[in-house]
Amino acid sequence: MSSAAGKALLTVATTTAGLTAGVFFDWHVTVMPGLGELPDAEFIAAFQALDRAIMNPPFIGGAFMGGAASLVAATVAHRQEPARLRLLAAASAVYALGVVGVTMAGNVPLNEKLAAVSVATASPAEMSTARVDFEGPWKKRHLVRTGAALGSLVLVSLAMRSRDQKNRESKVTLSAMAAGEGR
């Protein structure tokens, strides 16, 4: 793969990982605390609306799954650069397990269970139980995936800045040769 294509993939991986980390961080520090102030029926209705709204192609394809795909692609593209490869492989693993895995195994089933609650027909006791069963577990899982998204972003950012030792040695050798020829 060309160096330009590898750099482009690395840029896309950093961007998509950053978008996901940003969305998750925002939900953690603004959306969920704001929803937490609502009464049960309003909390459930608002979360259901937000969950429906976030299920859109730009977020799911562009940031969330795009982050996973671009991280893996960047890892493959840099397989000849051990320093970057290690960082990108770690970023990909953290993202796959901590972001995609936790979302699919933890948050999505909780979202689906809450989506089945009818605010129009559920009793106040049923809504209270549904909220208690949802809110605490969802926030704990979300904190894990937020941390994983931020961790993955840090790793891919470090990979973007890293240079392979072999490349450094080649540049030093070329510089030394050029300096020697200029005498």
C-alpha cells in the first residue's frame, strides 16, 4: 500500500475514533445527567426518542462502525511499520471489544428492552421498574465504552505521531551521507 494511502487511512481512523469518543463523552457528561433529572415517564420517552434518532447512517456507518473498519484498515496498511502496527492493533482491539462489543452485548439489549416500554399504557410502578432496570446498568456500560473510545483515540493518535525506528535510521543515514558528500 502506498504511503499516501496509509496516511489517509490513519487520518480517517483518527477522525472516526474521535467522532465516536466525542459522542460517547457528550452523552456521558450532558445527555444522561440531563435525562436523569426527568420523571420516569419523561425519561423513558426522551431516551426512546434519542435512541431512535442516533440510529442513523451517518453515525452508525460513518463514526461507530466506520471507526472499527478504519482502525482495522489502518492497522493492515501499517503492517510493515512495527511501532505503528502495535499502537494501531491495540487501538483496534480496544475499540472492537470496548466500544463495539460492549455496545452490542450490553447497551443495545438494554435499549431494546426500554424501547418495549409503552409510556402510554405502562403503570407508574412499571415505568419506575423499567427505569431502574435500565438506567444504572446502561450508564455503567456506557462509561466502559466511553473509556474504551477515548483510549482507542489516544492510541491511534499516538500511532499517527509515531515513526518506525527503521524509518528514523534511514533518515539519519541519508542525512549523514548527504552531510559527508557536502565536504
